[in-house]
Amino acid sequence: MQIKKGDIVGRYSYGNDILFFVDRIIKTSKNEKIAILKGLNIRIEADAPIEDLKKFNEKETDKFIRGIEKNIYNKIGKNKSLEYTGKILHLDGDKRYSEKTIKYYKKIGLNAIVKNVPESKQPQYVIPLLIKYNPDILIITGHDSMIKNDKDYLDIYNYRNSKYFINSVLNARKWQNSSDKLVIFARSMSEFL
């Protein structure tokens, strides 16, 4: 079976536990094909040899996603004492996840504004958006990955987007320095969505 850009796939080596869409296919110096993958339901980037990939059809993909959504909503539904208050402003670097996030927020009844802002532009947009929407909670998410061949995992400059998340939080704190008045969550990977 031919794997191409845009296909929905799982990895045999991981028991097809996560579904991905194929972002692109590259060739290695040894002329092997490697797929660059982005998580379909979990914010993750990965790569895998083409021969390690199982292609999922639309019906299989829908069934997989429905199972995950049912699990999330069952967990939320069991906690009847949970009250949702406050306004959320969520900046997300990935358009697909922005759209999914809006659906989830609406489905569980949260007051949220979701804006798709590329990670590199989040620091410059965060204050104008905070001024416009005046939220109680700010969520900043997006993709991140190590820069090829860097090994120092503790140096944020060895990551593509970590510095943007940090600068976004610093800018948000310039606007509102009280963590009682503005709660901030910022992370590059999320297993919530």
C-alpha cells in the first residue's frame, strides 16, 4: 500500500496506539523513505520509516476518534460537581488543533475564544489579544521539536518554538502580573486534545 502526504496512519512498532497524518515524506542519505508525522488526536510530531506505517481508512479513523472522544466526555460527565467559570483565551499554533479545540470547548460548555496564531508570532499577538478579550485564563499551545543534531535537552534554544512560548508568557505577565487575575497554561505538547 502506497503512503502519501495527507494519509492517516499508525505505527506498527507502537501498536498503532496513536493516529497521525503524514505531513511530508523525505528521503534519507541512504535513499530510504521516512514519513514526518503529526498527531491526529494528540499534539505530537514524529517520524517513521514508510514500512512501519499502517494506513487507516476513513471508517477506521472515525471509530478511533469516537472512542477517544467518548472516553474524554465520560470522564468529564462523571465529575458533576465541576463548575466552569471564567473566560478562556487559547492561542494555538496549529490550525487543525485550533478547530478541534473550539469544538471541545463548545461541547463541554466552556466560555472560550480560540485563535490560530503561529508559534513564532504568539509573543507579538498575545498582549493585543489579552487587551481585546480580557480573559481569566490564557492557554498557549503549539508544536515544538528539537533542532536536528542538537543533544542538549536543557537548552531551550535547541528547540524550534520553546522560546516563543516563554516570550508569550513573559509578555502576558507584563500585561497582567497577578496569577490570581490571569492564570496561564503554556506547553508545546498536549495529550488533552
